[in-house]
Amino acid sequence: MSSAGQRVSGAGAPRADGQHGGGDGHGAAPLEEYRPVFVGPTRSRLEQLFTKYPTKQACLLPALWMVQEERGWISEPAIGEVAKVLDLTPAYVKGVVTFYTMYHTHPVGRHFIQVCTTSPCNICGAEDVMKALVWETGCGELGATSPDGRFTVIEVECLGACGFATPILIDDDFIESVTPDKVPGILQRYK
């Protein structure tokens, strides 16, 4: 099985709902001009995928990952850009983005923390792990981003490691058998 710090994909992990980050306390943050993602090396990576898939549409999930890798989340303008480069409609792309839970549709912290709180993990103390993460990160509540922009903590239904309760996923790092007393040491690894 997995060991602490092993790299895995974040596929299938639920995301937090709601808008976080940005703003000056006086209404909406000023809009920045959208910078295309699919230029230079990122465009080359996408075009290489075109040769491995039967259609451009089949490259949709990897293309969305590329956007999220570059920007941290998938904005409406990014949805439009993906649609254009893959010859799809923005509505189709948005439907996929909002269907799959591994894509962020709003800004999140630099480190996205997912805590498994299903029954086996709850029996082993997942609620206390979650509370420790929210407290130690300074997020204040689930789904919120810490004031320094470092962390966002959410609970998820299952990380598929019931034998290693409580598992958490920080970015793509799978960490098993987390207890509240281990949380400060774990977070020190993420600057």
C-alpha cells in the first residue's frame, strides 16, 4: 500500500463549494486580463496528446489538468480557451469541469488538503484530524483558504485507504494514519 508522502493523482476527490481568496474587503477584486494557458511549452504538451488520443475531445481531462497546474483553478475564461483549442463548446467543457470533483472552479490555497471523514476514518478520529488541520492552518472553517493563502482544507467522502485511517491528501501527496498530534509536523513540509 501507500506510505506517507507518496505521490498519487488527486482524481475523484471532492472540492469545496463557494468562492474563496482575493478581494480587498470593498467588493469584488479587480479583474485581471486573462493570459492564455495554451502557449509555448503547454501548447506543445497538448499537441503531443493529440497524437495519442483518437479525437481532440478525448484530450479534455488532461487539458483541464494543464490549466489547473498552471493557474491553480479553472476560471470561466480558461473554460473558453479549452473549448476553443479542443473545438468544443464552452458549455460542454463547463459541464465536465463541474461534473468532476477534482477540478477547482474557484481559487484555493497553494496547498489543497483533503481529509477522509467516512465511517471507518471517523471511528479512528478523522473529525479530530480535520479540526486540527483547520486550526493549525488558520483556515477557520472547512472550504475556506488560510489568510496567508497557503492552505484550503475540505472533507471528502473517501480517499480509498480505509485500512490506514485517517488518510489525507495534500496536493498530490497521500499521507496515511494521520492523528491530530501529527498535523503540525506534516504542515511544516508545506511552505
